[in-house]
Amino acid sequence: MGKMFKIYLCGPRIYSCSNCRTHLAKHDQIVSKAFQGRHGRAYLFSNVVNITLGPKEDRILITGLHTVADVYCNCCQTILGWKYVRQATYFCMRLRCLQRLVF
């Protein structure tokens, strides 16, 4: 593993890791504040820095089945949330077809 380089953001409002204060995103990169996470309110960002992604997995969220990857802080490895990798609607459609064939 190589040396870790942090990206430092400039601006009046910067979102950072609550554990180690590593810069993550600017305020103007918020797409929506109307998300609900497992532990309360969640924000949707267009771009985030100083993160690593976990493995992809399918999860059933409020809006349906999605493929997501957990997002970790680069510095302290605290879990910050998740990233939408892609919407897994094709899986639901294939599952319905298989059920029709079985019955």
C-alpha cells in the first residue's frame, strides 16, 4: 500500500468525517437532502473525495432493489454511507420471469 494523499477542499461550508475531520465534500455538491438512511436523514452528493468503496452488494432500500457499495473514510476507515452503483431493476424482472416459468 502506498502513501495516502488527502484532498483539501476550499469554501465556506465543507462536509467532513465526524471522526477524523477529513474533508469529504463541498456544500454546493449536495443534490438532495430528502433521503432517509438506516440511522436517520441522509444527503445525496454529486461528488465526494477522500473515500474508499467497499464491495458491491444488492440491498432493498425504500425505493426498491439497488446495487450499492459502502463508502469509508480514507483516513480512519469509518463507514460514512453508501454509493449507488446501479439500479438493479433487471434482477427483479428476471426473477418475475422465472416465477412464471415455474408455475
